[in-house]
Amino acid sequence: MKKSILLIFTIFTMIFCGWTIVESSQKLNLQTLDIHAIEKRNIVENPKISDCEKKILIQSLDFRESRKQENSDSAFFAIQISIFIFFIQVLLFFGIIFKK
């Protein structure tokens, strides 16, 4: 009875960790760095915008990018923790199955 409960718990934990990895990987900030650089270059090269407006736009763009980067960092940390827990659960799963 205890063995089946432990197996169910480890399987549930592995499924939850897999779900967390998938959800967190969608929050990673991988392609927005290029978009950020392109937007910043467009602001700098635009002759219709004054220098003061350029500074304000670039600051707001940098602030928005820093917020995205913080979210991406926390998502990456969640992925690392989930992978670690997943491997521990795999070891426990096989330890429970092959225990005599």
C-alpha cells in the first residue's frame, strides 16, 4: 500500500515538474533582445525625434526590457528547480520499483 502511494506521488510530482518546465519555457526572453536592439536603433536613427524625446523613449524601452528580463530570469530559475526535482523523483521512482 505504501509503495503504491509513493509511486503515485512520484508520478504526480514528475508530471507537475514537466508542466512547470513547459509553462516556464514559454516565459523565457529569447527573441526580444533582438527586437529591443532594433527598436532602440530605430529611435536613435529617427531624425524626427528630438534628443530629449530619444532619451525618454530609450529609458522607457530599457525599463520595459529590464522587466521582461526579470521575468525571464525567474522563469529560468523555475526551470532549473523543476528539472532538479524531476530527476530526484525519477531516482525515487526507480528506487521504489526495484526495492526488494
